[in-house]
Amino acid sequence: MNLTHFEPLARLRACLAEIYDPHTADSAYAGLVARLESAVVPPARPDFLSERSLMLITYGDTLQRAGEAPLRTLHHFLRERLADVIDSVHILPFYPWTSDDGFSVTDYHAVDPALGTWDDIQALSADFRLMFDAVINHMSAQSAWFAAFLRGDSGYERRFFTESPNTDLRGVTRPRTSPLLTPFTRPDGTTIHVWTTFSADQVDLDYRDPATLLAIIDVLLDYVAKGAQIIRLDAIAYLWKVAGTTCIHLPQTHALIRLLRAALDAVAPHVTLITETNVPHAENIAYFGDGTNEAQLVYNFTLPPLLMHSLCTGNAEKLAVWINTLRTPTTQTAFLNFTASHDGIGVRPVEGILTADELAGLIRLTMERGGRVSYRRNPDGSDSPYELNLTYVDAAADPAQPLAVQARQFLLTQAVMLALAGVPAVYIHSLLGSRNDVHGMESSGINRRINRTKLDVDTLIRELETPDSFRAQVFAGYRQLIRARRGCAAFHPAAGQVAYALNGGRVLRLDRTHPAGERVACLFNLSGAAQNVGSVPGGTCLITGQSFVPGDLTLAPYAVHWVKADEPS
């Protein structure tokens, strides 16, 4: 691949100049170009930013069958039951690992043999657009890379970030309560202290050494060659560290993301970058850059806690105000909208949106419904809530209500998420109506395991084929919503949206309008009482097929209607 004078290379060189001294930047540039020229890039799967796109989030072994590799079990289930409603799959880290359920990677270039092989990944990529995790802030302390670093092997001497324990690091932004520095002993008996943002088993990489950057470029190009069309930059906000700063969102971190984008644009412009930054909204959207030079997708982290608050209080006023602030820099950028993932419901993103009392209400509700709360350490040594640990089903569904009402409550939240401008992402346990796995959480001592149940696929299928089961109600309702969304251009990520809180906040109205004129009025009753709303356009509900004449409409408790207008705008 001849890249001479190719435009992204100029961007790549400029990024290197922001990060390194001139001599180091020139050397790194030569190494990067050599790697890009030898890159292997499979054909692209087109039209990701479309109303037809929907991403499923799952661990490689969430679904299991005795005697079968879990990745094959997953593939069979997706082909047989979901191929008509999803086109993209985020398989959470499927590499060998030692802790954090996959996010402490020992070998970036391998598939965990307990899950399957690269052949299984590539078979999945033939049927679905795949998102791979790039867990490149840190690596397992039990990895070969870290062992080579401790030995001082050539090329690994500066692979991981060390710091003196005497350095004042009180201003560092912390996502955990565990120690920031962890001591390790080298083979010669000397002790070093390594930066460990997330846990003692997750040692942070040091990008001050260009050899680290080149090794990670090798990893990303390997993922592209093996079928990744979306790459998730895990915990990317913490990538660069400078003592005396907050060590989050530093200019060098943004420069590194621009570098990764330029490198991919040079050889695989169809590959999408998404940044995972569980932080307040204004900080989160900074990772779009100018709309052309950083991430094409950014997780919409504010949505899960704010939507939970809206349903639990029966008031959509703050949700509507926030929706009307959502903007992306270009039509080639979009939010990844979600309500649940493998992690908990982060609460930092609603800082400045919910009051302390409102956040306390979410915490009380979480505990009442069998969940937990995880904390982070503040610079003054105190701890603050970081995330709520429970399934989104249990976050939304009132256990005092009949199961059919609980299903409607939960599906209402999912209908809001699906209707918003952006690309929707659905966690497999939401799609399957999974409840809190309290036993899994308590037996492991890991709060996040409450939302990471492993399921026997044959038992699951029997439940899904029992129409009155809770799983079947949720699964069927969810599929109905997705099919309705995929068939309407007004749900394109770039289509316009305006939100209104009606009836004292008890009803959320979201109007979506495609530039070609197609428009949909999405109506959500967040209350347990019927609500009458006016000025509904004449049209047809995309979900139920019911026809409406212009005028008033009565919404049953927790009802959802997506009314496609008969007349274009």
C-alpha cells in the first residue's frame, strides 16, 4: 500500500509533533508508516450510520452450551433469533485475561481459548459488523509484556508507567478507591511503583515511549485485519499522565486519539472509533474533536441515569431539557445511545443535572431493588458514588407491579433510547429481560457481576418460547421496537429531534424529522395513570399499526406510541 503524500499522514505527523520531541517524532513516524504500508484490510460492511443499525453488547460466554465453544453458541443464537434486527455486535474483551472479567488482558493478539478461536471471531464478522475492545490504557500485571518490563528486556524498559511514591498525586482524578500506585519487585530485588488506575492487576502503559505506541498500533492493525470494523477505546481518558495535573483528558491524550484516527483513516477509513469516557457530559463530548479528527462515536453516558431518574419520578422535564442540548459536530459523528452495559449505571455524567437529593433517590432505589453502589476516591480522601450496580430491568421495573406492567415499564425506557438520535446499543441482558444476579455478585464479591449472568442457551430458548414468561414478553416487545425503528428514515442518526415534557412532565414527546420530510412523534407516558395529550399528528403507530386522526390522544399507563405522520413536514 503506497501512502506517499496521503493526507492522513500529514495529520499523523502533526500529532506526533504534539507528543514527542522532533527526533523522537521523526523516528516514530517512520515506524508508523512502515506498519501502515503493510496493513491488511478486509472489505468494509457499509452504512453503519443508518436507522437500520443496532449494536448488541455481550460477553463472548454470556450464552453457553455444554460441549460447544461459547463464541459458536453466541453465533448460532444471533443467526437464528436476531439476524433480522441487529447488524452489529460488540463482543466484550475476548482475549486471555486475569481479572476484571476480561479488561485485564494478558495477550492482545490472542483469543481466550475458553471462548473459541480467531476462526470463530472471523465467522461472526462474516455475518455481523464487529466491535473489538482496545484495552490500551492498561494491561494485566501477569502479562508477558509486564514480565519483560520487570526484567528490563530490550524494547520493554519503558513500556509501563512508573512514579515515585513520594510524588504528590492528590490532584489525580480517580475512578476507583484502590491505590493509584502499586509496588512491584524486579528480579534484581529492587522495588518500583507502577501506575494502576483501576486495580493492582491492571498496570498502565507508558506512551511517553514511542515503542509503546508502535506496539499498540500493531495491535489495532491486527484487529482490523481480523474483522474489527468498530474499535472501542476503553478508559481512554486516562491514557497520558503528568504529575501535578488531574491526569484525565490531557492534551496528549487527545493528540493520541487523533493519531489513531489518522492512522486508521490512512488504511481503513471505514473503521469507526468510539471513546469510552464515563465522565460529565461536557467532558465526554470533547472526544468528538472537531467532528473529523477524533472519535466518530461517543457513548451517551448521561442517558442511563437520567432516564432512570425520569421513570422513577414519573417526570421527564430534565430529560427533555437535556435531549434538546444534544449536538454532534458533523453528520458523520453520532452518540452511541444505551441504557445498560457490562458495567453499572455511571452517575458522574449527571453531575450538574441532578441534585444531590435526586441522586440520593436513585441510590435508595438501587439498594431497595437489591443492587449496590460502587465508589471513587476524591482528592480530599473522601469517597463519592461512581456507579449503580443493578440490571436496567430492575432499575426500571417496579417489583410491586404485575409482571406485564413491569415489562411495559422497562420497554418504555428502551423505546426512549431507541428513538433518540444516534446509534442504539442494547446489552444482551436487557434484550433478554435478565434480573439482578445477586448470587453471582455476592459469591464473587464483585458488584458488577450483578449484571453479568451466564445463561444456558437451551434453558433460555425454552423461556423465550414460553409466551407468558417475563423474558418472552421483553424479548418480543424489544424485537417489535427494533423492527419499527429500522423501517423508518426519521430515526436516522442525523435526522432532527426536539423533545417536550408534557402534562407536568408525565409525558415525554420526542419529534424526529428526516431531511426528506418523514416525521415521527414519539410519545411516552412515564406515569401509572392515563394521560391525554393534544396536537398529535394524524398517522400510524409504527409499533402497533394503530391509525390516529389529528388531535388528542389518550396514553395508557406506561404506553409508547411512535406516530408516523401521514403528511411529511
